[in-house]
Amino acid sequence: MSTEKADLPYSGLRVVEFTHMVMGPTCGMLLADLGAEVIKVEPISGDSTRKLAGSGAGFFPMFNRNKKSIAVDTKDPRGREIVLKLIAGADIFSENFKAGTMAKLGLDYASLSALNPRLIYVSHKGFLPGPYEHRTALDEVVQMMGGLAYMTGPEDRPLRAGTSVNDIMGGLFGAIGAMAALAQREKTGLGQEVQSALFENNVFLVAQHMMQFAVTGKPAAPMPSRISAWAVYDVFTVKDDVMIFLAVVSDTQWAIFCDAFGFADLKADPRLASNNLRVQAREWMMPLLRERLATHSAQEISRIFENNGLPYAPITKPQDLFDDPHLNATGGLADVTLPPDASGAKREINTRTALLPLTMAGERLPVRCGPPSLGQHTDSLLQELGYSQEELAALRDAGVIGAHPEVNQRPPHEPADA
């Protein structure tokens, strides 16, 4: 499949988004990667996510590629008029602000669907409508109340997952809802409101444990203390105190494992003849395996497991993935340029970013441009709407729009010091 925008599935689709943080931007990023023109409407001061430090420093650079930015004061009637003109010609409107914010701006579903009946309106919230909808939610909040933190941490030590799982998946479900609404619009000619929520997303993630209880009558144990379905499914500390994850999940794999490491006695032991028996024997079997494997290096174990088709994994840190041979060989990482106000740095950063985890016609979906500078596309978008240079200058002087037209016009992958 060609990576030209015209060949992408949603080429010609216009999305206007009022989003920040992770959930809403993820929805827009997915649609943008698929070829849609995604216009990010930001306040004059910019999306506050641009300025986050610490664990939030990667939010804006990751989830705002392939988008355009327009900086507008939506509280000014002239700014609101600009936004309404954009929405009048849009296919999708996406937002993830707290309940009531869009209504105060006159950008709620009822108002916008009257302006544009074909508009698909996607809201990303903490909770779907109901008793909890008034609450303020964050990924960590719903992980705690939705059972995920309980399942991740040791007994009596709930622990959040190590990434923004609900924000990211919630945004993806918002995009899936938008896609379904687009398909339905082909039949009805009308748009509709789509809602995605963090709490309900989290419940979906732990639903397998709910079903486990329904089937067995026994509560699911947290991951660190669970009775695994598999006898060998653990992290091992081996030679030089290196850790590696090893799995032996079937009777066939057990025989292969024992043969590969010369554990004939374990292969012949009737107490270990089946996976279920080995699960019951873990209390004495696992210390024995740990002792025997501790004399081998992680490299040696990896080689043996790989040569024999057994599951294994090194314990990898996120930054190590930039050098992952599989990602680099398969094009899973793409070059991207981060402007200073999208990276928090004093100058542009040229790096690589992870692409959507799918292929279409054998190819990955490309990064066509990096995250936009604040208001980078304000003038070009307003000119499309019919605003003259004189009107743009007047709006900028009045503080209704932001960003100078000459700011950050360098091609997306040109080196910063060119």
C-alpha cells in the first residue's frame, strides 16, 4: 500500500478535536494515522499537555502526530465563529473535557448536530452516563476502583499498570465508535453521538477475571500471588543476577524443555507428568528449576529457548526499544521531528516513534508529520475558510487567534540545524 495520504483509508475525512492529555488525543491520532485531516483546536496559550514534565513529558509528542494545530480563543465570539465554521464542514468532532465544558462553549452535541446533522460527535469521559458521571476520573482512579490495580499488585498492595492503559484504550474505543458511526451514516445520512469512558474501559479489561469468578465461584487472585494456569510462567534470576521471563505452557513444551536442558529426571517424574500436576507441584518444583537454571547465562537460555520454539523474554526497559532489532528491521519505528513546544526542549528533537501496531496491505501506517507547533496551521486553515490576510492580522492583533504564519514552517523531517 502506498504511504501517500490520498491512498490512506480516511483521506478526505475532516476531524475537529478539542482534546488534551491522552484519551482524546489517542482517538485523533488513530484517525490521523489512517489519513484523516485532524485539526487540533488549542487555546491561545496552548494545550497544557505541551508543558508537562516527568511522566507526562511523552504525552503530547506521542499522541499528536499527523495533526494540524489552530490556536483560537473560543470564549471570544469571533473565535467561536471560526470553530463553528470548521465544524460545519467536519465529519467528526472529538472532545475529552469534563462534563459541561462543551455546553458552556455552545459546542455540545445538540448544538453542533443542529449545525451539521452529518456530524459524528465523540466524547471521551471518565464514566458513561449514570451515578458516577459527575465524578472526576483519571486512569489511576479507575484502575483502583475497577479492579485492575488490585489484580496488578501483590496482596493488599494495589498497583497501577505501568502505562496509561485506560486512557489509550479509551481513545481507541472512541475511534472505533466513530468508525462504526461513519459506516452507519452511509446508511442513514446522519451522524450521532459516541461516548467512550475510562471506567467502562477498565471494566472491560478485567472482565475475564469477572468471568473467572462466575465460572469457578472463586475470586481471581492478584497476578503476583495467583495460581497460574501454567506450571512454568515466571521471571527467573540467572547467572550474573540477570532476569529473564520463561514459559513452559504445555506438556509438549515441558518435554522439549527437559530434553534441551538435560532434565531427564524431571521429564520422567510422574508427579510432573501433566501441566495440572506441575501446577500443583510448583511449591517444590519452582525452587528446583530456579537452582538449576541459575548456573546458565541469560544469553544461553535465550538461545536454547529460541532454538526450541519455547516462549521467553528479556526484561526490557522502554528506552531499550529504540534499539530493538525486530522493530528496526520491520519499520515499527518511524522518524519524527518534535518542535520545542511539543517536546519541552529548547530546540527541535529528531527521534523515532512507535507506529500503530498493524499493517495494511503489508505496510505500516506512516508518520506524515510530527506533532504541530502551537497554532502552526491557524492561518492556512482560516484562509481556507475565506478569511483575508487583513482579517487574520486584525484577529491576531485582537488576541482571537495565535501563532505567527512564519512559525515552524520547516518540512516535518528536515534537521533542526539545517
